[in-house]
Amino acid sequence: MLKSTDSAEPDSPVCPERGALLDEVRRLAAPLLEAPPFTLNGQHKSALFTKALRALSRLHAYSCPQYRRILHSEGVDPDTLSETEQLPFLPTALFKRLKLCSVPEAELFKTLTSSGTTSQLRSQIFLDKESAQLQQRALIRTVSSFIGPARLPLLILDCPSVLKNRENFAARTAGVLGFSLFGRERCFALNDDMQLQAEAVESFLSRHLGERVLLFGFTYMVWQYLVEALRRLGRTLPLERGILIHGGGWKSLRAHAVDEQAFKAGVLERTGISEVHDYYGMAEQSGTVYVECEHGHLHVPDFAQIFIRDPHDFGLCGRGERGIVEVCSLLPRSYPGHCLLTEDEGVLLGEDDCPCGRLGRYFKICGRLPQSELRGCSDTYAATAP
Amino acid sequence: MDNLEKYTQAFCEAFEVEPEQAKNLKYQDIPAWDSVGHMGLISCLEDAFDIVMDPADIIELGSFDLGRTMLRDKYGVQL
């Protein structure tokens, strides 16, 4: 951690106006956001990323008083950051306790809440138009690298009511909506009682025979309401050309002793789908997703970075060592969520050398930290289900 | 019904508004045109003109006027 001897009053912004800072962020982040998302090697990326993250930290320090105080109390001056990993990370849980916002209230566009059950506090994420649009663009670039640029018939493994509650915009809604961008002719596979609508799904599929079809859902729901439901019904679906994207966490499935292999085997047996991509992401950095490639590795896009930290001293773990996942992203402009310590354990597997050809780091998630709450999107329904 | 009427009709259908109101709309002007309503509008437009829009265009389509130019210039709809 950098120690600064500067004892300036933390509440006095020393920077010029926000507009100029924001322009600097846009300029420095552009090379990482506008190219295809897995094309920069570690060495090339590192310098560009640190510069952009420094500008982004400066913007948040100027615009968000709490963030400014956090940096000050850590003795960190964003201007003197020489490496990305020197920037203090905020624990994701902080967004549940504090309203952390870097734009004037009048510019707020949407408030996103993390998943969580009624007994738990939820994170609040404040978005302005620019951040919301950046998230969507980044999601498109990232996901297109895995499913191609064309929009496909989309089967959503969720119920229509997930889109009903528009005021309280939950992460599950955001996920379904975000991935709806990749679909045309949307069909919801479940009714509002979470029953698989097998006839409706078959009729949808019969209209798209021989076409590639995209399926999207939260991991637990895919298992419980598709794979298990089809097993109970003794049915299969003709989805040999389907692509399944799922995310939201494994905690409740692991409790049922279903691991990645069993999940993929079950999906293949009941639907014929062999192209399955898990993704990792969180409401606190929505738009930044880490998608699993054909070799089973989660990939970090150019506009983001991950570090694995030792749970005892928060030092950096080496390749292959298990630790706490820290995520950095250049997308959050309206709230200081650009550098976060998650509640997940993971392992850095490598950098620039995945056989799939994508450059950048790749990793895997081992699960939630022991003391952390049950909280993934996919687990929300599990926790509230009777 | 000419194309402009069909185009306007898609907004009326998606957001339950009158044609006069539709013509001045921008994203987020009314509660119905939020991100959920937006995907509904895109389906209406795609059905009306039998087109499939690019994801990047979907997020750019921020107003009645912008959509009209986009459909004309990028999707060959006479508008």
C-alpha cells in the first residue's frame, strides 16, 4: 500500500472539475473498451489499464466524498499509483451499508440492487446513463466473443414475472434483460409458479428447427427447473444446436452435490446441449462478466482485471493458489465500484496462454468464502423457496 | 398503412401511448419506456419490418427520431 505524507483535509477536492476528469477517463479507457475484448497481452495491458484505473480513481475521489475519505485513510493518492494492485479495494459488502455514488442525484438513471433474500441487506448500485450504456456495450462485446455476433432465438429459463417489478431493479432482472440483447423471439420456459412449460418450449423450438438457439438462466434454476423437471417428466428437448449461458453461483447446487461435470452431463442428457458457458459476475460490477471458454476457464476481458489475495494478509497469491477474488473494472463511472474485494474464493490459472486463444488472465471460482452470506443470483430463489 | 404509420404504431403498442405523444418520445421520458419496455419496442419494430437488429443498435436506439434514422440508414426501411 502506498503511504502518502500529504495530510490535506480529505474533504477538499484538489482536482479540477468533474467533466475534465471524466474526459480523461474516457480517453484512457477507450483503447481497452473499444477493441475486441480479449486481444491485449498481459504486458501491453498492464500499463494501459493502470493509467485508466488511476484516472478513474481520481474521478471517484473527486466526486464521492466517502471514497475520498477511504483513500485518504489508507494514505493513498491515486496520482502516485504505479501498479493496479496498489489501489485499495472496497469490500462488496460496503455497498450494502453505504450509499456510494459519484454523480449528482439529478443524473441518476437507475438503481440496481444485488440479489439477496428479505432478511439480508442488498447492495445499492447507482447508475447514470453513461455507466448503464457502457455496461451494455461491454456485455455485448464480451458475450459476442463466445456466441458470435448474430442474435439467436432465446429461451429464458425463468418466469415472465422476473421482468414485472420495474421499480426495484434486482440483479436477476438485470441479468435476464442484459442477455435479452442477444436474443430474438424470446420464450420464457417457466410460468410464474416456476413450472416448466414443456409444450410451449417444444412449440417454440419447432419454429426454430435446425437453428442455433440461445438459452439463458441462473445456474440453480437451470438445474432445478429444467434438467430435474425434464427428468421427472421423462422428457428430453431437441437442443443439439443450443448454447447455454448460465451464472449466478453454485452454492446451492453444491449443497445438492451437483458439480460442474454433473451439471454439464445432466444438461447434455436432457437437452443435447454441449455448448455450455458459465459466467461469473456481480451486481456491484454489472456489465463486467467473466465467461467460461470451451476449455472451462473464466476469462478476464481487456477492460477488467482480477487479483487473487491471501485471506490472511491480503498479499497477492501466485498462479494456482487459492485466495479471495478481487475484481477491477473500468466500467463503473457513477459509483466507486471499480476495485472490489468479493466474497468469493478463486484461483488464477494463467495469463495469455489459454488454448482457446483469448489473451488475458483466466481463473476459476472455488466457491463463497466460508463466513459470507448465501447471496448469488441463482441462490436467491433457492433461499426463499419453500 | 405506410411505413411511418407502422413505425409509429410499434411505439404506440409497446408503450400504450397515442401517436402524437409517440413522435416526441425519448428513452426514459415515460415510465413505460425503461429497459424492459425497450426490449418490447424492439420486438414490435422487428416484427413490423421483419428485420433483426444488431445488439449494438438496440442500445443506441434512444428516441423516436433516432430509431427512424437508424431503420432507414442501416436496415433499408423506407421511412
